[in-house]
Amino acid sequence: MSEHYANHDPDSGHIEEEHHIVGPVTYAIIFGLLLVGTAITIGASYLEMGPWNPVVAILIAVIKATLVVLFFMHIKYSSKLMKLTVGAGLFTFLILVGMSLADYFTRAWGQW
Amino acid sequence: MSDSQAIAVHDPHAEGHAAHPEYQRHHFVSMEQQNETTSFGMWLFLLTEVMFFGGLFTAYLIYRNWYYPAFVAASHTLNIFEGSLNTLVLITSSFTMAMGVWCAETKRSKGLVLALVATLILGLGFLGIKADEYHEKYVKDHIPGHTFPGHSFSPIGFIHPDAEALKGGEKPLAADMAAKTEVYFSLYFAMTGMHALHMIIGIALLCGMLYKAMRGGYMDGNIAFVENFGLYWHFVDIVWIFLFPLLYLISRHQ
């Protein structure tokens, strides 16, 4: 630790990964996958799956959003700081939404 | 060159610093650090946006749970073809915007202008289709409240579905439940309206960026604006990726 601080000269060895340029081939593949995901989610909505319809729809949406974040928004190629920022934000988001929904959905638990 | 002269011309980097581009601010050690800081700030902003839309999504899920039959029936009146088409349009615009960022990174001036024009056209196309859907709501008296004379909100179609709807398996709702379809349409307009507002803001920024790109801008490596606008545009795309199944799709079969 101390060694790390002793060497902390802002001009020397600033360790950052070099800016990664995502190319058209990657973008085209992701675009194709997003189109496939859209087709699947529309197709799935016409199937009778009872309570699983919304689960499948949201699952596909999560996969599509993850692809957009990782590749279109370059998070896959970003520094650990950026990955942690996005991860922490989504974690906080899930806590807020999850706890609110858990509250509302269980208020009348067992009373119906 | 003496030290005093160096101070006089305000060049704090004259003493042994590596050369750096003009657009690097003096409080950053390197361009990497500056870029990292900029996109960090952009992501923080986008995360506040996630929380904002998350509140709307949560409200939607809670009310859907409470007034389930009303939400299912109201969802069936949405135009699934136009919704799907809009998904296609928006995903394509995200792709063209990603290509625009690539063109800026690799200094392709023509490609950048082309990508931005394509993104602009697709963005306007999305709003056009959305406007047509809103008009359909107006015609069907599905706009909440009494904003439009003669087209106040009316749940009558949910109490007495027409012959075509009955043939399609639609069940009549009791009057008190049918009244709750107004909650569905309030949330529909709040969510798609806020999304459309983000599109309009994005299109305004896009026009400014296109103006600069057509005059050979962003070819000096200073492309932070293009990259961060790209992040914003993709974020708006992600919001729609969730809006589309939640509003249009998940109630198809109940």
C-alpha cells in the first residue's frame, strides 16, 4: 500500500486502458441480436403461457438491454470504475423497485 | 526560453509535460482521465434517469396488480403493429448512432454525417408513428380526463365491447373496473410521453451535432459530445425496450 502511494506521481504510469474502438462488425451483430430478440418477444406474446408471459417478456427485455449497455454503450470495454458505477446504480435501482413491489404485492398476503 | 516568459504566455505545460491536444482541460492529467471523467458524469446522469423511469415502471406494475382486468383489457386496445414497428425503428436508430460514434472515433466525416442523418430520420419516424398512435387514442376517447371537448375519456367500450372485440375473446368489464382503464391510459401517456420528450430533446441535440458535423466538426479527436450523446440515445432506446413489452405485450393472452 505505502509503496503504491509513494509512487503516486500523477505524471508517471497513469494506468488506464487505451480507448477501445468498437467496430461496425460488432455493432451489426448486436443489431441483429436485438432484432431477433424483438421478434422472439413479439412471438412469445402470442403464445399462451399464463403467468409466464410477463416473465419471458421482461427476461428478453433484460437481455436486450444488457446487450445495448455492454456493446452499444461500450461498458464491456470500459474501466473497472465505469463497470462498478453502472453495477452499483442498477443494484440500487433493483433494491428500490424490488422492495417497493415486495411491499405492495404482499399487503394482502393470504387474505384472498 | 526563460521561466518568466513561460509564465507570461500562460503555458503551464511548457515544463516537461507531454504534448496534449488543445481540448484537454488543464485540471486533467491525461486525455484518458478527461474522457473517463466525462463518461462517468454522463453515466451518473443516466442512472438518475433510470431511477426516474423506474418510478413510473413501478407505479405501472403496482396498479396493474391492483386493477388487473382493466389493465389487460386496456392493453388490448393498443396498436401492436405500430408498437412493434416503433421498436424496429428505435433499435435501428440506436445502431446508426453507434455507427456514428465509430465514424467519429475513426475520423470518417462523411460517415458521421450519414449516420447522424439516418438517426435523425429514424428518430422523427418514431415520433410520427407515436403521434399516429396518440391520434388513435383521441378517436377512441381513450385520452384520460376532459382535455379535448367531445373526446372526454370514456370506458364505455370496455363495459360493452363491440362485436369484433367479443369475437376476439374480449370479456365485458363491470362499470367500476372499466373506469380503472383510465389509470392504465394515464400511465400509458405518462410513460410514452416522457419517453417521447426524451426523444424530442435528443433530436434537438442531434440537429446541433449534425450542423457541426456537416461543417467538418468532430474530426480533431474531440468527440466527447458525440460519445455521450450516443450514451443518451442508447439509454432512450433501453427505456423503450422495457416500455414496449410492459405496455403492449404482456397482457396479450389474459
